[in-house]
Amino acid sequence: MTTTTTSSAPVSDYKPDADGRLLEVDDLHVEFHTQEGVAKAINGVSFDLHQGETLAILGESGSGKSVTAQAVMGILDMPPAVIPSGAIRYCGQDLLTMPEEQRRKMRGPEISMIFQDALSSLNPTFPVGWQIGEMFRQHRGMNKSDAYAQAVRLMERVAIPAAKERVKQYPHQFSGGMRQRIMIAMAIALDPAVLIADEPTTALDVTVQAQIMALLAELQEERQMGLILITHDLGVVADVADRAAVMYAGRIVAKAGIDDLYARPAHPYTRGLLESIPRLDQKGQTLAAIGGLPPNLTRIPAGCAFNPRCRMAQDVCRTDVPALRDVGQQKSACHFAEEVLNG
Amino acid sequence: MGKYIVRRLLQMIPVILGATFIIFAMVFALPGDPTVGKCGERPCSAEYVAKFREEHNLNDPLVVQYGKYLGKFVQGDLGTNYYGIPVKEDLAQRYTITGRLALMAIAFEAVIGILAGVLAGVRKGRFIDNLVTVSTLFVISIPVFVIGVFLQYLFGIKWGIFPATVPSLDAPTSSLILPAFVLGSLSIAYVARLTRTNLVENLRSDYVRTAKAKGLTKNRAVGVHTLRNSLIPVVTFIGADFGGLLGGAIVTERIFNIQGVGGYIWRGINSRDGVAVVSTVTVLVIVYLLVNLLVDLLYGVLDPRISHD
Amino acid sequence: MTDTIAATVAPGAAGDDVGEARSLTQDAWRSLKKNKMFWISVALIGVFVLMAIWPSLFTSKDPGFGDINNVRATPSAEHWFGTDTQGYDIYARTIYGARASIIVGILASLTTLLLGGVLGVLAGFYGGWLDALLSRITDIFYAIPLILGGILFMASFPNGANSNYFVVVGKVVLVLTVFGWPTIARLMRSSVLQVKPNEYVLAARALGASPWRIIRSHILPNALAPAIVVATINLGVFIVVEATLSFLGIGLTPPAISWGVAISDALNAIRTYPHILLFPSLFLSLAVLAFILLGDAVRDAFDPKSR
Ligand SMILES: Nc1ncnc2c1ncn2[C@@H]1O[C@H](COP(=O)(O)OP(=O)(O)OP(=O)(O)O)[C@@H](O)[C@H]1O
Ligand code: SF4
Ligand SMILES: [Mg+2]
């Protein structure tokens, strides 16, 4: 299917390193400077992503998943966002020190992103084919009719029926699932090496959710993309992700292979999440198995940020920040990770 | 689409009838004797007055007069003014002046208003934003006739850049620049405010985030993706405001002594020339309603979510 | 025609029940209290209203006393704003002139709110033929530009040489009401149409609540806020229209004292004695500004999105 793309696609200037590592986020910090004060949304997040790998990022609402993704993408509004320290390396080059123009040109061909609400994320006043074709026109200098042809091809690829007829229709004329397929078509248009999907199925019906996840998995397999999958849906993650990172109050508190995460959680928060799976997507609602709400990011508790809600919290949790450390095959930021893992 | 237009045109009929009747009734009530001054220094002879009143149906009850007037109007006969000149001839000339004045005012609204609004919206909270906010509030709170007389004094009299008055019936377009600016000034301010508000709101929208994620330049994200959405309400405003523009033309034409529709209405009122006033205003109302229909159609083109079926 | 004005002011980002509407009001009040512009405009309006009610509080001079020997004087300790072409003290006349503008503005806003509100609610709530009829009537009055209607009306019913002050003011209020209510009616109607399909309204109807009760306790709390915002902003517009009519010589006329009259007098002397124009214009503009700012502040408070 990709004969046109591969032949017309310029060879990328960016090459992953020997073991296929595409992306490396290193001790990233993000703050929001608002009238209410400084919200420390991301407080030292590190992870990496390899070719053909799917990394799931999990966590409650407000834990910083989207901010992390948008920082990688370079689409945070600064101000109010500030990145005081950290590095985001793509194929060895630090994106944060790169000139903005160079970075902009990478969005689409190298790193791409899809969002939760496809209806509001697509421009209501332009045809969908025009919006998909814009990728080719702007990044490849393609003319309008060729770009439309590419749009039709992509819409067919993401299984939109009657793509030729519908390419000139507007977003509001499609169903929710179809709109998300259009977002996906737009994101994979230029064969990116990294695709970030920020809750791609949250706004959809259950049956449609499964179809979209299957489509993402299929495309990832086919193109050997590195996929970052941000989701609330722990059930879906189990089938498609290779590894998972769990975020809490702007930190990664646990990292594990997907099977370990489910079978042997090494952090009290992960365990709580697993126990409250059905309710996880209800924003603002207390997690059944955990209770309480995430902290206000302008006043993150001292010590382990999770301590006010943790059933295992001891004095040390209220004073010392637990580092993310190896625990068996996994990583966990808990003073009592071993006990959790084994108990 | 065709059906929609037909339905709208049909809906317009009762509105035109009602509006013209109200205007007719008010003009009917105009006090004073229209024959005063028609016969030199002396009062007119009883005979003349009787003939005059008969000719202009002034002895019939209001509704009958209105009916007779309407009967002629739909046949394209706008009547003759009290000097015996067909109103249609007068109007043709005067509408070209006021038409140019209004179009230029709208051009000022569109160009200056949108430009100022975009600059302010894109640089929200910066100097230019504050400048636009303050100066638009300034313009909105000062009555147009004060602005008009003031600018007339500065540009027309003190510096002599533009003519201070434009009394000619075939005034060149360039002489209408200053009056058109004055006429449009209030709307320029409103357009700027509206553009800014919409732009700021749309700049925060999800699809602008998408545009950034697509690797588009900032100019394209703002210029192509945000502007179109932001301008849809502005177009509606300019259309709805057209009526205010026509009303404002009376004031502006008075200040600059322009022989347009506004001046004509004003003179008609003062000389108790009912037919002239009613016909002029009726045409004005019809133009206004048609402009509104046009704007609604344009709205459907700009915003694909609206369908006129 | 589209409901333009209605569309620019979204009817209360309104809640799903009345409790929520009430807390919306509380939220709005809380954010209003923190808004500097709100307090500035309230203070200005307070001063102008006081000026209108009790002008002698601000000046001991007689605005009707013209000193022929001291015309067009520039500001001095004796005459703070100077004197005008007839030797009147401009400061005193500016203070006394507030009354006409403030009365016209406030009364016309109240009457348009009342008339437009009632007709809009009736049209939106009952729908059907009543809506069709009222909407056409609204269209009819909407089709006549305010200034034009005002000019025709005031010319048709001119003031006598010694018409009573309040009769003239009342006429201006009447004409502003007659041609000013449609914006409010359209806005109100579309607010009602937005609120009506909500479940709590349907439930109240099913339970046999009287229409008046439903309107009062379910519809008005949600639909009133945007209408009040527009009425406040219109207040400024009405003040300007009143002055414009005076400028055209068909609104208030001397010997009545008003900003409009003072401004149109002063316009003749703009070249030589600009200070005569400055002060009444300044006061009028400040009054208009105050109401616009108040309207903006209230709108922002009810519609947090617009901040
Ligand atoms: N523009 C902003 N200004 C101020 N604070 C912000 C801004 N954007 C995000 N935040 C804060 O950063 C924190 C993390 O937000 P983020 O959107 O990353 O959460 P999330 O994990 O994606 O949650 P969700 O599941 O709700 O999407 C939140 O507490 C939020 O309040
Ligand atoms: S460090 Fe303490 S508070 Fe934090 S998760 Fe572990 S046990 Fe709970
Ligand atoms: Mg998110």
C-alpha cells in the first residue's frame, strides 16, 4: 500500500541508535505559571521509546499524562508553561534546545499525535480531505489534487468506507469513530517514527473503542512505529502495550512490562488502579480502591506525593521522596516496593 | 437552498408591509401644512390647497392612503414628491452616493476593524492589545456626531486634507473617505472587539492544537485555521449592523452636508414631504432585509455546519 | 433573520437545574467582586445617578444664570469649566445635564427589558402561532433602524416651545422603547428555547405546574442574565441616541439642560472654544463607558469562557 509514500517520502535525517531507541525523555520538569501560583505539573519524568514498541502511560486525571505528551510534541503554550529543566532527545538530538523551525518540521514526518476528542480537534470549517492533504501540501509541497489523492488513500487505509465520495465532507458529517479514524489518517500521513495517542478512545462507544485500538495496533505493527498510548482504559492496554509507566502528581511512580504490571504490581498506587478498573475513567470521582483525590499541583505533599491516600504510608513517606528504583524486573518509586511486590 | 431563499423572501413580505405601515403612520402624523411656502410669500389659495390634498390623497383615512400608496409602490411607482418630481429619480441619484458611503464604511470596518482585532487577539495582553481595547472603548463611548464634527474640523478645516463638506450630487468617491470613516467608526470598534474575542477563544481551541501538532507554521495555524472561524460571527455582525449604518448615514450626511439618502430623508421630514420620506425609507428597509438574507447565505458558505435546506 | 445579538451573547452557560442556576449566580457574583472594572463602573454610575437626583450637591451655581458679560471664558477658579456662548457656567450645566441622560438611559433600558422580555418569553414558551406572530412583529420593528425610527417619531410629534421637560424626556424614552425592544425579545426567546427542552422543565410541566410558575422558577433564572447584560450595554447606546436626537434638534431643546443640547451648541464653536465642547462630551462619554464596562464585567462573570 505504501508505494506512493515510500517513493515520494524523503529519507529521514533522523536515525534511531543501534538498539532502536527513538525517544529519550530525561528528567523532564514542566511548570505552569498562573495567577493562582506555580503548578508543578511534571516533576522529573524519564522514559524511553524504541522502534516498534508500545508504551502505555497510565494515571488518574491531572497526573500529567497529556502535559508530558504535549511537551514531547512541542505544542505546550509557553507561557503559561515553563520547562525549567530536563531533556527530550529524538534520535539523539535534544528537542528542547533545537531551533523552533527545525522542530516544527519534525511534527508530522517524525513525531505525530492524535487527541481524545476528534470532533473538536478537527477544524469544523474545512473538508476532512483538505485537512489530511494539508500534511502533504505543507510538508511536501504537494499540489492540491495530489494531496487529495493521498487523503483518499489514507482514508481507505484507516477503513473509511466510500473514501473517494467522503473526502470532501466536513467533520460534523462523520460519526465519532470515523472522525477518530480521520485523525489517525492525518497523524500517520507522513509515516512518522513516533505516534502519540492521547486517550484516543475515551470519547467513543465501547465497540468502536476496540476497533480503533485494533487499527492503531495494526498500523504500529505495519510501520514499526514507536507508539505512546495514553489511556484510562487498563483493559485495552493489556492487549496492545509492551510496557507501561504509571504517573502520579507529575512523576512516574512505576514502570514495568505490561504482564508484570498486571500480575505483580510493585507500587501501592498501581495496585489501587488495578482494583478500581471499572471506574477509572470517571473524572473527578474518587477511585474506589484508593479513596481521596490527587493533590493540588501547587501544593504537592512533602515526601511521597501519594502518602495522604496510601494505606501503607509510614513516617518516612511523609518526609523522604522515594526514588524510582529497580524492584525485580520492574521499577517502582515506593519506600516499601518490595513489600508491595511480595505481599 | 432555493427553497430556503423563497421561504425567506416570503417571510419578508409581512415584515416590509408592517415596517412601511409604521413609517407611513408616523409620517402621516407629521404636523404642519405641506403647502406652506409653495405659493411664494402669500398663503396658497383654498383652491390650490384642495387640489393638492386631493392629488396626494391627504383627505383619505390613514389606512386607505396607505393602501393607495402601496398599490402604486408594488407597480414600481414610488410617487412624486411635493415638488412634482418623481421620487424614483431623486432616489436613484441619492442611493449611489449613500451606497458608496455605506460600502466604503463597511470596507473600513472590514479592513481596519478586523486588522486591529487580529493584532490584539494574537498579541493578547501585550501593548497592542491594550491599545486596541482602550481605543475601541474610546470610540464606542463618544457619540458619532462628536467624532464626526471633530474629524471634520481637524481634517477638513484645520489641515484641509479632505473636503469638509460634500454638497455635490455627483460627489467623487475620494471626497467621501472622511465621511465614510466617520460613519463606520463605531462599527470599526465593534468589529475589532468581536474579532479579538473570537480569535482569542478560537486560539485556545482543540483544532488549533491539532494544527500545531501537524507541524504547521504559526502564521498558518492562525491565519488559515483560526481566522475563518473567528470571522463567521464578524460577518453576521456587519450584516446586522447594516441597519445601524443606514440610520447613522442620516447623521453623517447632515454633518458633511452630503446629498445622499439620509440628507434626502432629513429634508423630506423638514418640508413635510410624506411621500418622499416613506418611499425612501421603504427602499431602505428592503435593502436592509435583503442584505441580511445575503449575510445568512454567506454564513452558510463560511460555516459548513449550517445548512439552508 | 438570524438571531445575531442572541448568538453573540450565549444564554447563561446554564445549568441543568435551578440550583445550578443559583450557584451560577453566586459564582458570577464572586468573580464580579474581584473585578476592578466592575467596581470602577459601579462607582462612576453611582456618581452620575447622584448627580441626576441631587445636582445641587455638586454645585451651588444656578445653571440657568447666564452672565452676558462673561461669555466663552476659559476655566478659572470662579468657573471651573469656563462659561459657554451665553455665559452659563459650564460646570453647573454639565452637572445638571446628567439628569436627562441618566433618566432616558435607565428608563429606556428598563422598559425595553420589560417589553422585550415579556414578548420574548411568551414567544419562546408558547411557540406555535403566538411565536410566529410575535416573531414577525419583532422582525418588523427590528427592520427600522433605531436612529431612523427616533428621527421620524420625534419629527412627527415635535416639542412645543414650552413642552414640559418630563414630557419631552418621556417621549424620547417612548421612542427608544418602541424601536429598541426587539434585540431583547430575540435574545430572550432564544434563551427560553434553549432552556425549555431541559428535563426539569418537562418534569415540572408533567407535574402540572402552572406556566407562570415554570417561567418564574425555571426559565427566568437561566434566561435573564444575558438579557440584563445586553440591556446594560444598550443603556449606553440609548444615552448616545438621546444626545444624537438633541444634536439633530429634535430631542431635548433649550432651555432644557442636557449633555446632548450642550454638545450640539458647542459644536458650532469647536474651532475657537473647544473647552465648551470638551466637558459635556467627556461626561457623556464617561457615563456611556461606565455602562458598557458594567455590561462587559457582568457578561464575563456569567460566561467564564470569554475571559
Ligand atoms: N495551560 C495550563 N495551565 C495551567 N495548568 C495546566 C495547564 N495545562 C495543564 N495544566 C495542569 O497540569 C496538570 C496535568 O494535566 P494533564 O492534562 O497532563 O493531565 P492528564 O493526566 O492528561 O489528565 P486527563 O486524564 O484529565 O487528561 C493538571 O493538573 C492541569 O491542571
Ligand atoms: S512511599 Fe509510602 S506513601 Fe508512597 S506509595 Fe510507598 S508506601 Fe505509599
Ligand atoms: Mg489528558
